[in-house]
Amino acid sequence: MIGQLLAMWQADAAFPSGGFAFSNGLEGLAAEGGLTSTELEAVVAATLRRRWATADRVALGRAFERADDLDAVVEIDREVEAATLSEPFRSGSRRNGAGLLAAHVRIGTPGAAAWQARVRAGEGLGHLAVTQGVVWRGAGLDAAGAVLASGYMVVSGFTTAAVRLGVIGAVAAQATVRRLLPLVAEIASSHPPDRIESFAPRLDIAASRHARGELRLFSN
């Protein structure tokens, strides 16, 4: 039971990780006009299948397993950097990871300070999924709970951003979350791929266009 509570704690939007500042390309898509609730759900589902399942989930799992070997974690971090083609997503992942890491250092999570020292020394980049693996293991989550918390945060992050952008209302957002949870569970229970890879060209392009915009609500 404590493992489930720890996963809920880390997936809670109230945890100060800085994720509220990122739309993961959704603001760029919304700026193109005509993004409906149905299209939003399709975008999130595609992100779960083609980015979270094959990149973030893989990096998190590997970092979780090797959290006691920070040299290995650094290599995983570099692989994430190489596999993330969009610069806005690379920088956003590093910034989001830094926010999560800083919070865990302040609350004294075992292993967080050592990983932060590696990142500050320039050895690691501190990507979000990698940092999640390190600090969530230190916080006492089990591997399965960590993966589920990560998947839930992807869905929650998109729908929260959609509400702030006026794409859908709060109740419709929760209905979208409910419909997508089975997909998160399905992916979480499947065998992860052998390498980190991501294919979300629509969001990559939207995030790149968004980065050149003069008025922005989100960082990416």
C-alpha cells in the first residue's frame, strides 16, 4: 500500500516539479486552430505510444535499475539527449528534470544530491525521465509504481495544459484522462523496447514553431 501512496504523491500536480510550465507542444498545436477534444485525445494517445512507451518509460526504467551507479545513469542521460530530436523538448526535459531534482534535494530524498552534483558538474544533463528514475527509487517507489506515475503525469500534463489553453473544460479533461488510463496501464505492463527512441513529428514541429512565437503561455 505504501508503494501506491508514494506513486500518488509523485504524480500529484501539487508536487513542485515545475511541470506546469510545459505543454509538450500542445500550445503550438492549439495555435494552429481547430484542436478539438477528440483530436486532443488522439494526440495524447499517440504520445503515449510513440514517445512515452519507447523513450521516457525506457529511460526511467533503466535509470531506476541503475540508480546506484551514476556513471551508468549518465550514459542513459546522454542517450536520451541523442534520441530527442526537437530542441524545445530537449531543453524542456532538462529544465523539468532540474525542477524535480531540486525539490527532491530539498526534501532530502536519498541519491538526489549526488545526482544533482553530477548534473551541475556537466557530467549528466538531468533529463526528466532519467531524474525520475533516480529520485523515485530513492523516495521508495517500486519500479511498477514509478512507471505508472510517469504515464499518468503525461496524460495529466497534456489535459491540464489543454484546460489552461481553453481547448477543453475541466470536466471534459477528466473524462479524457479516464479514457486514456487503460492505455497507460496496457503500455506499462508490456515489455519495453531495447533502445530509447521517439517518433512524434507533429508535436516536434509544433514545439519548434511555438519556440519562435512572441506570445507564449508555456515554455514549449
